[in-house]
Amino acid sequence: MAALYVSHVLLLLSILFIPSVSFSHMDVWLKNEMGERITPSHNRLEPYSPRRTCGGCHDYRAITSGYHFTQGFDVMKDGYNPKQPWVLSPGMFGRWLPTAATGRISPKRNPNPRTFDLSTFDWIGRGGKFSTKDKLISSACGFCHPGGGPMEFGRDQQGRADYTRNLIMGEREKWPAFDGDYSSLDTPEGKSLFSLTGVVEADCLICHLAGYDIKERNKQLSKRNYRWAATAGARMGVVRGAIFTYNHPDKGPSENDSYRGSWNLEKRPTVEYHWDDRKLFTPEGRLKGNIISKSVSYRNCLACHDLGERKNTGTIISPTRDIHLHYGLNCTDCHGLVGKTKMERLTHQIAKGHSSTNTVRDDLDGKDMKTCLDCHIEGNYTPKRPTLPPQAKNPFSTHSRIFSGYRFHTYLLDCMACHAPKRSGRALLLLDMSQGHEETYVAEQMELIKTEGDFLLEAPSPWSPWMMRSSQYCSGVPKWLMWFGNELKTELYPIPLRFVAQALKAEKMARKPIAKEGDIMRILKRLEKMGFVKPVYVADRLFRVSGNRLNSSPLTSPPTYYPVVHGVEEKGALRSCQSCHSPKAPFFNRMELVNPRGFLLQDYPVMKEPNARPQYKSWGLKQIPAGD
């Protein structure tokens, strides 16, 4: 009996002290689009299919219902917004958000080319470009989309998502000219070529493979090698061949013929897999499961989100610039999977905050999201890993010691008003689309950058963000726009940039900011001749043509602000009351553009009155409040 007791104790102790086994995925056979195995001897030149490979075990349909994959596609339709018929969904696939991309997805049905901008075929890869020296020239819309959803499936006649067939199958039908899915501005016959390019299936490894190469994946999209992108991004092999090749790979978006190229309609690209790499493949050709990660590193998130953070707010996210990453937290510690059950979490709805600019799945805003208050005030922080700090300190004692008006200030100010004091990136400030292409002016010194890759460079010196007002004052970066549109009743919609470029060419005008009233008049008149019924110019005012006169009216909407929500500093900017309340402190004195036209014509590159004004005046204050 004693021996039995001892044996049970020893068994219990052995169980207790067995090291915890970390997650390890099984080795996987790669499969092609037909579901056939890819091995060193069979189908060895074929790209792998994430749907067939990962979806053989995992619920692909449930996973790709997440908003990262759909971006509004699931509720999309022509006429989604009756007051703004060019808005087709609440997501990035269906809205016009020029600070992200000046092109917009076209309705399914287009009566003429004037309503047609980007088809689904072009939305995926058009304009995506890398130079011969591997520098990012410009991004395609598909560069930051993980695949699936609208990159895999088309729309029905009403413009609704059609999950019964993918874009290759849908292309086989006869579609009218300017169809929103199956047309193209670039192909020889003006039709999509999904039968050659394939579709872009949801790429699980963008998130679940450490070291995923997003640049290599996006290079394939720019070559219109859609079905090969996932294989290249995972570094499983080298893709040989291209369906599309730019004639002038080093030309920027503002240069003539930048997007022209040649199409290879004969020879299909192939894959040379790294079969001999034993870190990747087993001897028989299975992909090794131990390279697949269940958890998602912040580095994988930044593969897509880094450029956007830099462009939107000048935030460069890294462990040396963000206190949370410095202490070992990941993006997913705050932005986890939404849902209480395993099935709910399987849908891959990622917890998110509130946003005035991004409107996809607004019903999820704040759901299961960790905020500053959750962890630091309400005590809801629990370390998920032994390497994380044991607690999230409550800042009450520190704040009350620093300044007597602690509660008043925290009532008025968001945490990031103080804890995001300096930005090092080159955030977009002024976007001029009046020349038929993007002209982008960035912080800190209103530099005019030439390529999108310039956003990946640091600003000459760190700079203080502006203050935006929502429920509280918080750090943010404004966006000022100059563009041509068409007036529909009381709403404005953007004229595709190619028509603006054609108008400038017809008027034989040099490519420069359209800011003088005489130049505005000429372009508006030309756009009328091109068939636009009520063209308008939008900058500091709304300009219209009435007979032979140019009339204008004030704009009622303020500039769009992007809040600074990442890149948190531990101690913030506050050193004394005068850090904010002095006549030179940026909190009240940051200059806001009032007239971007006048600024470019008269003041560039320095903002000054009357074409700009200190932001405290925009808030209705007559002077800077005195600090205690």
C-alpha cells in the first residue's frame, strides 16, 4: 500500500514538473488550386493554394469572414449609400479614403467611363511598383489586404458579394464594358485576366509565419502574379516570370507613362521551391509545421500597418519608440480576437478602437479592446506571459505629484495628449490631387516627397503632433486636400485622376498645383467639355463655374484628423506648466492651414497667417490660457 502511495506521488510529481509543451503545428503537404499535392516530383512548379492547404483542416470560410479580409465586401452593393452612390460599402473596399489611396473601387455597373475608376482586377495590383533598386515607388490597394474576400470573389449584378464562384469562374461570363470586377484600364483588350493571374486567396502565413516577406509578396501583385504572391511571401521558393512588367520601373507616379507596361499572355510563371532547405521542408516535401506560429508577433502586424502608421500620424512603431513593445507586449495583447467562445474567436474579428476615418464594422468598436484606462485605472491587466510586467501601474500618484490640476487635465486630455510628445516619421499633411496625380507634402517641414517609399524614411528631426478635439483633446495629425470632383445634388464625389490629367494635357498646362483661380476655371471648363455635368474644385473653398464666372463658397467641414494612438512614451512631454502654456509651446500654437492654395502660392514651406492660424484660434480661444 505504501509502495502504491509512493508510486502515485512520484507519478503526480512527474506530471507537475513536466515542462509545458509549446505549440507545434503538424507538417503540412502543400496543395495547388486543384487540391493536388505539391512535391519535389509532382506539381513542383505550381504555386501553393492557402485555401486548399490551410483550409483542408481549418474553417477557411469562418476565418475569412473577419473584417481584415472583407473590408466591407460582405455588405457591399451598388446604391449602398443612396445619398453618396459612389460609396459602396463601409470598408476600404468600397469607400473613397484618399489619404490611404486616391483610387476607389468602381460600382458593378457603370453607364460610362466617367463613373469608372478601379475594377477589382486593377484594385488588387494596379499602380503597385518597386524600382530597380528595390525601393517602393507606389502601393497598390492589394498591398495591405491579406487576400480572400474581394480579392478572391466577385459581385453579382446588383454589386453584392457573390461567394458561389471565385473571380476566375465569374470572368467566364460575358460582362458589359466598364464592369466593376472584370474590366481593366491596363490590359490590351480592357478586360480582366484572372484566368492568367489567378486570384489572391487569404494568406494565413502573413500573420502566422515569423519572417514573412511582405515586400516579396507585393512584388508579385505588382507583376499581376496574383496566385503566386502567397508562395513568394512565405519564402517557400523563387517565382520565375511575370504576367505584367513595367516599361519604366523607376518612374514615379507624377511622371508620364509611369504605369505603362507589357503583358505576357503566353508563358506562365513558375516556382522553384527550396526543397533542400531542411528548415522549410521535410525530405519527402512537407512544409515543416514548426515554422507556423499560433501567436502573432507585432512584426507581422507591422508588415502591413507600419507604412500606414507612418503616413497617417508619423508614428514609427518599435521597441525603442513604444513603451509597451519595450516591455514585451504584442499588438494582440490589446487587439485580441473578439468573442467569448472558440467559434466566435475563429471568425478573426480583431478588437479595435473607435475611429472617425475607418468605418468598417463600427459595431465592433471598443469590443474586447484593451485601453489605457482598462489596464492602468480599472485594474483589468493580467500578464499573459511570464516575461511581461506583473502589473500596469496606476498613474494617479505620479500625476498628482507633477501638477495640482491633475483631475481637471485628465478630464480634458486623452492620455496620448501627453504621452505621444514627438513623432519621427514623415506624416502626410497636404495631399494635392489637382494635377491628375498625387503630390504629397509631409511633416515636419512640408517637404514634397516623390515616392511612397519616402514615408519609410525618418523626418529630419522629431516634431510635435497637433491637438485634435473629440470627446477629449488628443494628439493627432490633420490632412488637407485639394481635388476636383463632381457635384451631385448636395454631395460631391471625386473625379478619377486620369480625367484630371487629361484635362491638364488638353489645356497644355504645366504640371503644378492648380491654385490660381484662372487655372481652376480652365480645368473646370475642360471637365465640362469632357462630360462632367457639374465639376467642382475643392480646397479651402468650393469652386464652381457659372457661365463665364468662377464662384466659390466656404467649406463647412473641418480637416480630417488622424489620432495618434500608438508609439507611447512612458513619461510623456510634460515637464512643467510652460511645456504647454508658453507662447511658443506647440500644444496651443501648432499652425493649422486655413487656405492651402494661398499657402502653396505665397508662403510655402512655412505656415503663417493669414493662410494658416494657431490651432487655439480654431478652438475659439482668443489667447493661450495661463498655466499655474
